Amino acid sequence: MNIDISYLLKVFPLIISYLPMTMFLAVVSMIIAMVVGLMLSLLRTSKIWLLSKAVELYISLFRGMPALVQLFIIYFGLPQLIPSLTGLTATAAAIIGFSLKTSAYMAEIYRAGLASVDPTQTEAGLSIGMRKGQIYRRIVLPQAMLNALPATGNTFISLIKETSVAFALGVSELFAEGKMIAAESLRYFETFLVVGLVYWLVIICYARLQALLEKKLSHSLQR
């Protein structure tokens, strides 16, 4: 099999020009998922039984359903139930879908992070007159976030790769552009090799940034 190196070099800038859309989907969805996930993790530990069970159902539902199915339900199904959503764009539907699914994973990650903090620190804070909100904000959450950082990073890496299914809604992201170029040129191996390499390079760069962040935060807490 002959691999056309010149074609690889030619198609690389065409494909990488769609990387911003992929990163936009991943970053915006991850930010929303982190906020929603933290809220869900706190609600799940609530003493209100019905509220805790509702959060458990949410987590089970969105973790157990494939991302593509969720995107189709949101983009094609919801407008049938809620006519006002008829104008929902494919990009918005993708962000909503990715955010909801990822928030379910983040809720479990944050729950584990919160559980990893020694409860005696909360007791110590209460003993010196701190309010529970202050204890969570100043003592518990910083440690929990640091403990949850590796798993959070892995979830973000998975999300970057999962954005490729957004092409099914017509979103012109990295994989969608590669699919179009491959169909036009019939150079499937070279085209998808470039797509795979771009994803790989992005993941390598992010993994190194995350390692530096973990090191910096660990040192700051030690001081």
C-alpha cells in the first residue's frame, strides 16, 4: 500500500482548521458539566431522600445512554415536545447533550473527591466557629478539586474525542471535515490518519498542561 506523504501534508492544514470548533464544543461543554456536576454531587449527599434519589436517577440515565442517542433526542426529539425549541441549532444541541452526559460523570468524580477529604477537618472548622459554607469553600472544596483533578482531566480527554459524534447533527467539526475530505478524495487512510494524529497531538498537549497544573497545585497546598 502506498501512502501519499504529499497528500498528508496538503490535507493537514485543511483538517486542523476545524480544530477550534472541536475545542469550542469540548471546553464549553466541560465548563457547564463541571458546574452542574458539582451541584449534583452536593445534592446527592443531601439528607432529603427524594432529592438524592432524583440525582441518582439523573446520573444513571445519562451515564447509561449513548451520547449519539442523547444528541438525537435533544436535536430531533425535543422540538416535537417543546415547539419553542424548533430553532435550536445543531451546535447548541451538541453542547447541551455533551454537558448533560459529562455532568453525570463529573458528579460521581466530585462525590469521590469530597469523600476523600478527612471529615475531621470539617469538625475542626466547626469547633473554631466557622460556618459550614466557609468550611466547604475554604477547606473542603480546594482539596476535593485537587483530588478530583486526574479523573476530571481524563473525562475532558474523553469528551474531546466524543465530540466527533456531533457530525451526525451536521456540526462541522474535526471529524466531520475529515469525513467530507475523505469522501471527495477517496484517500480514506491518509485522511483519517491525519484526523487521528490531530486528536492525538491535542491530547498530548492537554495531558502535559494538566500534569503541570497538578504539580503547581500540589506545591501550593503543601505550603
